[in-house]
Amino acid sequence: MGDSRDLCPHLDSIGEVTKEDLLFKSKGACQSCGVTGPNLWACLQVSCSYVGCGESFADHSTIHAQAKKHNLTVNLTTFRVWCYACEKEVFLKQRLAAPLAGPSPKFSEQDPPLSSHPLKAVPIAVADEGESESEDDDLKPRGLTGMKNLGNSCYMNAALQALSNCPPLTQFFLECGGLVRTDKKPALCKSYQKLVSEVWHRKRPSYVVPTSLSHGIKLVNPMFRGYAQQDTQEFLRCLMDQLHEELKEPVVAAAAALAEARDSDSSDTDEKREGDRSPSEDEFLSCDSSSDREPDNEAHMRSASRPCSPVRHHEGHAKLASSPPRASPVRMGPSYVLKKAQVLSAGSRRRKEQHYRSVISDIFDGSILSLVQCLTCDRVSTTVETFQDLSLPIPGKEDLAKLHIYQNVPAKPGACGDSYAAQGWLAFIVEYIRRFVVSCTPSWFWGPVVTLEDCLAAFFAADELKGDNMYSCERCKKLRNGVKYCKVLRLPEILCIHLKRFRHEVMYSFKISSHVSFPLEGLDLRPFLAKECTSQITTYDLLSVICHHGTAGSGHYIAYCQNVINGQWYEFDDQYVTEVHETVVQNAEAYVLFYRKSSEEAVRERQQVVSLAAMREPSLLRFYVSREWLNKFNTFAEPGPITNHTFLCSHGGIPPNKYHYIDDLVVILPQNVWEHLYNRFGGGPAVNHLYVCSICQVEIEALAKRRRIEIDTFIKLNKAFQAEESPSVIYCISMQWFREWEAFVKGKDNEPPGPIDNSRIAQARGSGHIQLKQGADYGQISEETWVYLNNLYGGGPEIAIRQSVAQLQDPESLHGEQKIEAETRAV
């Protein structure tokens, strides 16, 4: 295929290359260290014949590329090409066959409808880079690539294989690679993208070495440094949080407002947002089904660090989007000099909470409605929380009896009723013997089988709040007996379930080795849904399961994953990949499970759209649709409304900072396909013409000017303050507010800070006089600087240290000026 999203501007630097040359070089060695293949890399720069080793060794190929500024290199085992400048894979064979394209045209308001735009109309089913040599090749399974153990890294390898076999996520990194952009270190999303490309490539090696991703995760969280065994669930949470942080984008204001309207409740339920709840409320948000159950060593609900979950709403839009109004007045950006009336109004405003979304939140985030009812006044307090995974308890016999689920429990050979196995190397051997005995013994002998549905029922069961665990009722203003329970408010596309097998006490740890029976298909969550839940599909099919063999002190992780191409199950044990029967999977000791919404209807919908795409006629109009949403349509059971706002600004144009990679953001569809999708899913807006937004351009220029003036003025005033030997008065400013202001003027934060907030560093005397709080984190500025910032942002209170007082201060407390200087010296 010639999809322009893969075009690399550095392809013209390639010398004359033949397959015979590459095969000859593959039999050689690294020219720097002498190591031989596999996975050597050859430089493709004109007149350069360098061959170097990859990440498995000293990575001399990368060192050469950085030192010589040579951008393109080819793997001599897989013949895959990587561009260091673009930080992405390019496809050499197709690009060399195509004529060199000129520079991409810039968009403007005067551009005609983009019939000559380099984007091409593509079928709704995104093709696979055009590398297939036959139809049979598409049926060959891919993704069956092992991962080398880097030293007790089985926890990482199993987690990565489980994620790799989540089709929506993998499809995003393979088909929407142009959206993988970040300026945040360590750019873990780039490392993950490269790893996924290696694992799912047709000419894949037998195994890959995830060195880059391992190094990045260690930079993010020092817990994973060294060679100690770690928890695979903790690794998953850390990895997905970092991917979200690097890929997140702000949700448009209209969508965020609709999300708040959807989640808020004006009744007497006093619903709170995550960021507004008190620490005491976190205790009842854990949703333990009984207070006497094991302590929560891992949070039951994934209280995400993200401000919001993906927003899905239906908007009415015209079928055609017009060009920008040519005679309308241009909206100017915020003026730099604020009038006094404006300062007063600005001082009363608080900083708006920004909502974000990413491919991670789109796929894995769901929400839970948690309720606590006072049994005296019947007041119900509710809280909505986002979760990324559910950490479920494994109920014992007594818990099963309390839940009234002894009856009609399906028997399954290989089950075990002993919850807590003894630990140690001897117990490791005994465990395997016990499993063999259990498998040869009738299931009725061991009592009821624990199922995944039992674990869910235990998690969502009502919990009495009494005795030492009474509920503090805001209406009664005292401790009361209560009951707490929770329900699912929104189901995620992929449900991650974590079984709490490890229990950590003060003096020792042990593992719950009970077999938990789980379905491969048809996990039904309807019994656990809130009545307000709008999800249409409530059943899930298993994608992958991570298992832990061993004890709480030591063990080994493997993963069982279903291949999306041929439907077969495979065991991923570090660098070894083996096909297994589904009964092996069902008898596994599950620790983390990934379920995907059942998608039979979605498959039929996609087939219908592919048929429509094949009926293209030259007379039909062409419409632009978000590439990311199209990826959702191809992989999600419920893709939600069309979200073209991801590539548009609030004025309907292309934001100036996105126009140079707009090819990566959109796909062109024929009119009949667009109308079918629009009528089926709603959303929008309809876009048949692209233009750079002049309003946004003016606002960006005005914002840049404001930032430059503010920082220049501050530096000038602060230098004058530092030059004074003994200023008569010193003003104090909260370093927390100052850092927010600094992030804004340096362009790290798009939102200006709210009013100056010195409340954290101020304390009032009995006479009402405001003085500096002992040990406060503050900076020292001049009176002129205070007046300047206060005129711009308002706020307070004003805290001034007179010269006589300043001389009596402890010298160690007068580091604020140095703090301010250190904070701004890099500007």
C-alpha cells in the first residue's frame, strides 16, 4: 500500500540497495565489536556500508546512527527498516517502488476542497502495510514471538505478551503509529510501539529482547530496577499509567461538560468526584464485600491517576461542514494587559480542571458507582470512580456460604478447596503432587468450586458498616450503622481482572492457591451492573491469562493468549511459544485475566461497511474521519460516537500544531460509508474540507507574546531585586503557585495559573495580622514583582517582611530568593 502516513522524508538518503547485498551483510559481523548475527543492523545511508549490533548486545548500530547522523537502518534478519529521525518503522520496498513525493502542501483557508491532497481513500478495513504475497499469508498466525528473560523478568514478559494479544491496543500501535507522539521522557510509548512492531511482523524472529522497554520502565519506577522478581500486576499498572501519561490529550470542553453532566447528580445523594473526596471516603470506596476478609494489599478499584475516563456522547451535527467564515471577525487571543475589572473577575476564578483521554483510557477504563446508605436516616452517598482493573478476592468456603452460592455450583475436575497453601521449596513440590491427586479425585470430595463469578459476587456484595467500622453520616452528624455496595456504571472495552492471590502480613507472606474456574467465553456481568449503565454489550470473552507458578517468595510467570488470527491458544514462557489446548488454559492457576467484549454483532457491522466501501463511485463525495476512531470501529465491540474532534479545534478547523501531521490523524471515506457510520453511531462533525484555523493561530501568537512579556518582566524585576543589598521590604510568594506560573510561561502547561494562593504559607495572628508560617515553602520577591503579579492574577493574602524583621529571621529560612532564582535561571 502507499498509505501516506508511513512516508518518511529521509528515504531519499538511501543508497543503492539490493536484497543480495543485505543477505551478504547478514552473514557478517558488527564492525565495532565483532559480534555475529542474528539481528545485525545495516546502515542505509548513501556510501555507508556500516553493519552494527542491536540492543541485544552493545547497540553499535544506534551509536553509529547518532554519531554520523545517518537516519535509516535495516535489520538484516527481518529486513525491517527503522528511521531514527522519525522514530518509527518505514517500509523500504514499497517506498523505493513509488515515485518520490514532493513536500506536503500546507493548508489554508483559500485551499480548494482537497481533491489533490496526498491522502488516499482507503477501504474501511485497514490493510496490513501491503506486504502480503498471497491471500494465504494473511491466515498465517503472527504475534507468536517470544521474549528473552533479562534476569527475573518473566513478570514483565508475561504482562507484555498479554497486552500484545489485546487487539484494540495492538492495532492502535500498528495502524495508528503516527499518533504515537510524545515529548515526555522516557518515551515509553515509542519503545512499546517498536516492540509490538517486532512481535507482530510477518518476518518476525523467534524471540525479541525488550531491552529498551525494560530500561524505560526502570526510569519511571525505581521499584523495577535490579534483578529481583516483581509483581506482574504492579508492572501492568505502572506501564499503562505511563503510556496514558505520554499519549493523553485534553478532551474538548463540550465533551468534558457533557461528561460532568452525565456523572453529576443534583439529588440528595451528594455525589463527589475523585479529586474532591476526603481520605475517609477512600476507606468505603474499596468495596470489600466483608470487613473480616483479607486486607487490601492492592487497591480493589483502579483509582486512576487520570482526571477522567473516555467521554462518549452523541451530538447533532450537519451532514456537511462548511469552510470557515471568510467575512467573520477574527477572534483575538487574550490581551496581555488586563484592566482592573478584568483582574477582579480573574481573581475570583479558579483554574479549570482539565480532562484527558488516551487510547489506554478508551480501551481499559470503566467506572463504578459506589453507594453508602445510613440505616438511621436512609441517606445515600454515592461516588463515581474510574477503574482500570478489578482486584477481586478469592472467597473461601465460609464466604461462599455467606454469599449463598453453595447451591448449583458447577463441578469441575482439577478444583481444590484448600485456600492457603504452605510456603517454601518443599511446599512447591507438594503443591504439584496435591494437584495431581486432586485431578484424580471426584470434585464432590473437595467441596464447592470457586468460580470467577463467585469472586465478582464477593467483590460487589453489600458490606455492613457497624461496630468499629461505623459510617460517619453527614446528615445525622454522627457515627451510624450503614451498608455499602457498588455496581458497574460503565463497562470497559477490555476488562482486566486481578485475583488477589498474595497476602502479606507483618511477619510473613503467603499465596492463596485455590483453583478459580473461569469461562473462556460468555462471562456475563449483568448481575453486577447499575441500573444507570448504558453499555449494550455485557458479555466478555477471554483474550489472555497470566499465571504464577510457585510461592509468595519465589515463582515464575507465564501467559496463555489466544491468537487473534487463527483463534488457537498459545503458552508464552519467556522466549518459548507453544500451542496448547484450551483445556490447559481452563485448568491454569489464573492471576490476571484480560476479557474482551463479545463482538459478533460488531463483526457483522464491519463486514457490511467493507461491502459499502467496495461500491465506491467517482461521483461520491469524500469525508474525513478520525483514524483513531476508525481503529476503534475495526477493533471495539462498542466504538461509541464518531470523534472527529480529535483532529479539529473548537472552531472546526485544524489546530496549527497538528496540520503538519494531519495525514496521521485522518482517513478519507466515500460518502456512502460515512453516511452509514454517521447514521449508525452518531457523533461527528462531518468534515469534507480541511483548513488551518486562523483563529487558533492568532490565539497561539497572542499566548506566546503574553508568556514572553511575563517572563521577561519577571526576570528584569528579579534581577533588580537581587542587586539590592538591603531591601526595605521583602514579599513572600507560595512556591507551589510560582511553579504553576512558571510551567505556564515556559509553555509546559497551556492553562494559566489561578489567582495567587498564599494561604498555604500564611498564618493569622490574634490581631488579624498575616505573617509567614514557620517552615513554609515560599520564595522571596520584591514589592514591584508582587504588584506586577498581583495585578495580573489577583489573589493573596499579601505577606510582607519588613527589613527589621528580615534581619532577625533565621538565615536558614531565607532561601526563597535562591529558590526563585533557581526556578527561573533556565528560562
